[in-house]
Amino acid sequence: MTVGCVAALGGAPPLPPSTPTRYSCNNGGIFLPHTLKRSPFRILKLDATSSSVNLSFRVKRPRIRPNPALDSDVPNPVDQDENEPEEISKKSLQQWDSLTAKFAGAANVPFLLLQLPQIILNARNLLSGNNSALFAVPWLGMFTGLLGNLSLLSYFAKKRETEVVVVQTLGAVSTYAVITQLAMAGSMPLPQFAATSGVVACGLLINFLYFFKLLNLRIWNLWEDFITVAGLSALPQVMWSTFIPYVPNSILPGIISFLISVVVVIMARTGKLPEKATKFVGSVSGWTATLLFMWMPVAQMWTNYLNPDNIRGLSTFSMVLAMTGNGLLIPRALFVKDLMWFTGSCWASFFYGWGNLICMYLCASISKEFFLAATVGLFLWIGFSLWSDSKAYGFSSPLTSLKELFFGS
């Protein structure tokens, strides 16, 4: 409402005190009484007992809906309808949006470098005829990581997060390259490799068709059901296998979870579950993929605990790359208020990257100066992310960003 419109009210007859009516000005400059939906940013106060008009404004900061991964397609905070911040706040959000997207895109570099040495080493062993060296790389673990990449690719394709779609695609392609080398060396059976190749080809094709809005929704739903069942089946089995030989070597956890997940998915698709339960089932694939990646540092630290001497075989460069790549994704997850994404990225940065650096430092595999530099760098980056996010949203404290992420406004 402009000042000119408000001034036009000066000559209007006073309103009865018991008639709280709001006014608006149309394009013709004529005021028509009607009931307005309350605006979260401007409140107009009219003194009905006099001809004077008191105009006051109350500006509220944007209200952001947290995304707990139940709805993958929650809009970007800049585009949410109930967010109508003033021009300055809108501009700061757009700048932070652009910057976090660039950080997410930059994560491709450390993630590519993370897998590239393994691919080069495998190629050298294959060319030299040393196929037995490739048997040291477990194909089941690589397949689990591949399944996680495809699941997260689907999740971020629904969110239209272009930079992270590229990250997950790169992860899926590079992991499949290693699996191909394992199959060439005979480490991975050919029937399993053929099935994996079919899953990768279908997964990449379906995701890209969906991303560019060229896919039938029924096909997408079938794909989501597949990755949900696959993720729920793989996660308990991987967790169980970590503690072998302290637990029996069995595939029973995977079989049980497979049967349960199939029943749950069928019930969800046939409307046999409540709405909230159906919504939860739709989010499971993203969380299972995140939990699979979150379990990797747990398995690594368990191995370090059982065999401390193996810590010297860990690559310092790989740990720093893992910490850096996941750290670059944290600001974007914080900006879009995605709890699942934020949890997975922080977990990987702190427990897989920094956590293994702690183990290596305690075992004197790295110097004190290197460990301190990595530690300071990580915590400064987290502080910068929280401070920048709170500044963009107009929060009074960086901790408010975490509160908004977990609980909303």
C-alpha cells in the first residue's frame, strides 16, 4: 500500500469503532472495503475515531519450513510463497543461495579426486596382469556405495538441486568404473556385474528423464519403490557384516528386511497405510542411503579399533578429501533447511574425515601441525557457514540457523 493511497483516506467519513475493516487501493485509486489475508510483513493501523491515519510497519524475518526429507520437493527458501521479505533480505537470500550452490558444485573436485587414485591403481594392475591385487577391494562394499549414490541422486533430482545431482552422478559413474575393473579381474562374478550394470543404466536414465520432466510418473514411482526396498535390505546386512566374526556370518538380516520392506511398500502403494505412514515410506530411500554412507566411518573406526596397525595404511589425502567434499555441501544443506542432507554431510565430515584423522594422529601417522591445521580449518568453515546463513536470513544468532533447521520457525 503506497503513501498516496493512505493519504486519500483523510477525507473519508470515520468508520464505526466496531467495524474493523481493511482497505486496499486498486489500480484506479478507488478504495474498496474487503477482508485481507494478514500479511506477515506489514500491518496497517487505522484510527477509526479521527480523520488522521497512523501507519506503522512491522517487519518479520522470513519463516522457513524445515525439510525433514519427508517431502523431497519442498521449494527453495527463496521461492517459498509465505516468504515475502523486504528487498534487502531477498537480495541477501539470493546471494547466499548462489554462493552455496557454487560450494556444492565445487564438491565435485574432491569427490572426483577421492575415487580417481583407486581407478588408476586398478588400471595399472590390470595392464600388468596383477589381477589378484583387485581382490583386496570388496565388490559388495562398492555395490552398496553405488546403491547409495543412486538413491541420493533420486532424492536430489526431486529437489532440483542441480549441483548435487552432478555430485551424485559423478559418484555413481566413478564407483561403477571401479566395479567394472573388479569384474574384469574376476573379483566380481559376471551375473552380479550384469545385474549391476542394468541397475546403473536404468537408474541414470530414469533420474535424468525425471529431472528434465520427461518421465512418466508411474515409472518414477516404481523406481522409488525399488530403491526403497534395496536400501532397506542393504542397510541391516551391511551393519551386521561389520561385526563379523563377532556375530555369525549370515544373510538373514538382509532377507528379513527385504521381506518387510516389500510388504510395507505394497501396503503404501495400495493405500493400506495411514497418510503419515505412506509419507514416511516415501522418505525412507533417502534416509537409508544417508545411513549407508554414515555407517562407513563407523565400520572404519571399528576396523581401526580391532587392528590399530592398519591405520598406517589409511591415506591422509583421502581423509582430507572426504572431509572437504562433504564440508562443501554443509552450507547448501543449511540454506535449504534439509535435515537429512545436513546430518549426512556433517557426519561424514566429522566422523569419516576428521574422525579418522584423529585416529591417525593418536597413532602418530600424521604430524601434530597437520592435524591442528585440518581441525582449525574444519571448525572455521562450520562457523562461517552458520554465521553466513544467519546473516542471510536475518537471525540474531548463528545458533538460530540450527534451531530453524531442526524445529522450524
